[in-house]
Amino acid sequence: MQFAPGTNWSYAHTTFMILGDILAKVGNKPLDQLLDEEVFTPMGLKNTVSSVTSTVPEPALHTFSSERRPAFAVRGKAFYEEATYWNTQWGTPMGANETTTIDDLATTAISFGTGSLLSPSSYQEMTDSTLIGFGKKDPGCVPSCFTQVPIYNYGLGVIRSEPWIMQNPLLSGIGVTTAYLLSEKCPTPWRSPSPLAGSTPRATTRTAPTTCSGPSAPW
């Protein structure tokens, strides 16, 4: 154990793995089926599908990563490799590894930004700001543990960035920001290759055809 419960905060994929297993057992169905029935279909998502392999439906945005530079002991020169078809199942519960489109990302942003599938109390729990000021850096869990601040703090499964509600996963060369500005009722999904150390990304970014007139986005 990195620290005593209630004394610090740390991001970890293991919590998602445990939650996925609990949901499948409580729902008495595979997680991908539960997600489709309880989340994707009610949201109206048309192109979001589950996969346990590295399959990505075409056309796919190709991505590149330099994260294996240390493993290959590459020093003093640019290094990147294609990561489009790396299997990201390792970081999510079985059944929660999804591929999607920019349109479905925009739909998702609206749904979690407004809490359309949640009760008022559950939405409050998801977006509450009680963690601001909590947490601290610790040698045993850096960089996963840090102090929650107004510009970047966690709710329940979402990130709060002042007026924005968002998520910004980074995995296998793919960086995605899906955000919702409640005051403007504005979804802003943005997907791009992750920055490459010592080189220039070679893939094209994609943005949704939406603009927000409120405060600047935090990315």
C-alpha cells in the first residue's frame, strides 16, 4: 500500500479494472453488453464498439508514440513508432476497451456534461469539487499522486477544470480530450497523436465542428 486510506490521492487504472469486474458480477452480464444496454444505446452512440483485440474500424487515425524509447535505450536522436494497432485492453476492464468516432465523442461529452443518464444526486457526486486542495506528491507514487487544484481536479470518473467537465486519456500514442462547457452547452471533443519527444507528429489531428464562446479550454 502506497499510503493509508484517506491520507492522499493517486490515479490508478486498477480502480477501473476492479469497478468493471464488480459491474459485470452485479449486472450478471459481460461488461460490454451492460455498457451497450445501459450507456451506449441510451446515449444514442452509433459507432462505438467494444473490442478485446487491437482492431480499429477503418478509416482509422494513425498514431505514433515514443514511449518505448527507454525500453529500446534510444538516446540522442528522434524516435517514434506507429502505435495505431497497439492493444489498449491492458488498461481497461475486459469489455470496456472501445473504439469510437469524433461524432460519438461529441455526443458523449453532452451526455456526461449534462448528466443525462444520471439522477441529480449521482450527477452531483460525479462533478463535486470536494477534492480541491487534497492530495500531495509522494516519492512512492509520483507522478500519479498530486494536489487537486481548481484547473485540474477529479470528480468521480471525470476531470473538473474550472467551468469545464472533461476527460483526457493518453494511451499508446493517442491523446483524446472530451470536454463540455456547461454554461455554453458546448461539447468539444479533440483527438490527436500524443507529442513525440524529439520529433514532430506525423498524423493528422481531428476536431469536432464545434466552437465555444465561453472561457478558453484548458488544453
